Amino acid sequence: MNLQQVLITIIELKKENQELRKLCEELQKQLKKYINPHTHQNNSLKNPRTKRTKEKRIP
């Protein structure tokens, strides 16, 4: 590869990177609609011990 090809590749990668960042931002916005940090349900996902199960323990 010569220098020109390397530069062209770098420019293409930068464009792809920008597009991916935009997609990631969109995904984060979409996810925020579904995940609310103030709900108990979400807290139980973070820490499974807070969620009580009705399992009977065998002695």
C-alpha cells in the first residue's frame, strides 16, 4: 500500500466511525425509553439479590 491508499483508508474509517457513533447515540436514546433507573424492576436487574424468589430451600 502506498501513502495515498493509506490516507484514503483512514478517511473511510473515520466516516464509518462517525456513522457508528450516530447509531450508538440513537440506540442509547431508544434504550433510555425502555430503561428507567428509578423503577424497582430495573434495580432488581442490577442486583439480583434484591429480587425475592419463592423458592423453598431444602435443608
